[in-house]
Amino acid sequence: MKRLVATTLLILFTLTLPACGQSMKNPDIKLNPHPKMRYELTLTVHDAPGSFESVTGFMQYEVQNEQECVPADAISGHHQRLSSDPDIELRRVGDSQTYKGTVYLDWVQDGDYYGLGMCRWKMVGFSGVMKAGDVTFNPFISGDQIATEQSKTEFFAKKIYGEKIEASQVPVPDELRTTPGLHVGGVAYSEWIAQQPEKFFSTTLSAKEDFQ
């Protein structure tokens, strides 16, 4: 009898897995064909040791109400976090290290992906991608700062600019990186930076409303 119960439970568990896996598949996230909340984003680099091989960026959007519109995992009970990171083209302005691009707060389209209700998206930030050697510098500005037309300055150590990084030196697994090498976020101005400013370069991200 115990063997029969165990076999029955195994069959039921096996039959349940495809349904759970299917419900938790990543949905086909749609971009808004007619976004209106447009901002001009400016990235200015100050006192970098040299130029960058490439300067691009990407927006970061996340669903804010996943507990209401995404099914809970059958085992953990957690709701999957939905995110979208569309790339943004940045163009260089003149001979300076100033770059401009266009971002939209409403670029990702709200939708009912699982038949549970409308998923509401929010633009949570913009991340720059400035590559020099095996090091990628990632200045960041939040979506709220963009919406309120603020600017944000961050500082980076000059000594790692253009470094060649051995895989053993980087603790972050390759599968978690968008590109190989070391990814470095900026830090806010501090007294420590003030005491040795020659060891740092900075980036300033600023936004200006440009609604159409």
C-alpha cells in the first residue's frame, strides 16, 4: 500500500511539473510603440586617463506589482521578478567626452502576461557601459532622478582604467556579466577622494525633459 501511495505521488508530481514550468516562463515583453515620456540624457566624463573603446548604456525596467500579476512558484511561493533592460544608443558630442542619448520612462508596455491582471512597469534607472581594456565602468542614475531632472556625479579610480584582468581576479561568475571582465560602479564624493583627487576621474549623468 505504501509503495502504491509513493508511486501515485510521484506520478502526480511529474504531471504537475510541466504546468508549473509553463506558467513561470518569461513572457514576451512588449515595448510601447508610442512612448511619450521622453528625456534627453547627458553623460559627461571628467579627467579620465584616456578615451573609451565604447560608450553605450541600457535602461532598467521592473514590474512593481508582481505579487498581483505574476503566479507564485508552486514550491517556494515566491513571485518571479520581471525586468527588461533595453539598450540605449549614446552619441558623442564634439571632441569632448560628452555623450547624449534619449530615454523613455514609458518605453516598456504594461500588460496582462499571465491572465492575473495588468503588470505595471517602472523605469528604475539607467546604467552607462564605458569599456576600457577588460574594465567596464558603470555610472548609474535612478529613474526617479531622471524624472525630476536631477544630475548625479560618481567617481572611479584611475588606476584600474584599461587594466587587463585575469579571470581568477574577478569573483563574479561570467554568466552574471553582460560582457567579460571587471564591472565597476561609481562612488559618491567623499573626504577620502578630496584628499587625493588626482587618483580619480568622474562621470556626471543629467536628464532634461523632452516630451513630444
